[in-house]
Amino acid sequence: MTELCKTYVPPSLLEALEPIKEDGDKVKAFGVDLAHSMCEAIKEKCGPQVMGRDGVFGLHFYTLNSDVAVLQILQRLDIIDAEGDEEEEASPASSSSPVPPVTVFTAIA
């Protein structure tokens, strides 16, 4: 995948994955933890550019037909509740916000 994207996995990330690379569940949990921490860092750094009044806007996830990890990340970010019951549409953003309301959904191909 990294060749296709013309990118690389940082050595520190490869080192962190080395002890768990044979355990798929641990690798997935590691990925959820990493993605969650990255999203939190984006929220803290970008503030209003990413945050709307009622939730996070501007984060895009590719599920690759595996939406469970993304749902876990959205739950940790308090975008959907812990039971996974997504709101059909979030409340409208304040009139001073340039960000439109968000609909959280998943699609399985």
C-alpha cells in the first residue's frame, strides 16, 4: 500500500508494531489508538478549522470495507455514542460557523 501511495511507514512505527505484528487484533487496536491520537492532535492544533459546534468536521476516513475500526475512533472522539447509534444528522452549526452540519454514516461495498 505504501508503494501505491508513494509514501513510507516511519521506522518508529515499524518498531512499535514489531512485537505485535503476528496478532491481528493487537495490530488493529494499535491502529485505532494511533488514529485516535492523530485525530485528537488535529483537533487541538486546528481548532475551529476542524471543529464545529456539534462535532468534528473535516476528518476523512477510508474504511477499506472494514468500518469497525473507524466506528471505534468516532466513538472515542465522541462523534457517535459508545453503543454505535449514529445520529442521522447532527444539529446545525451556529450561524457564525462556516462549517455545515455533518451526517455520520458508513457504507459497505
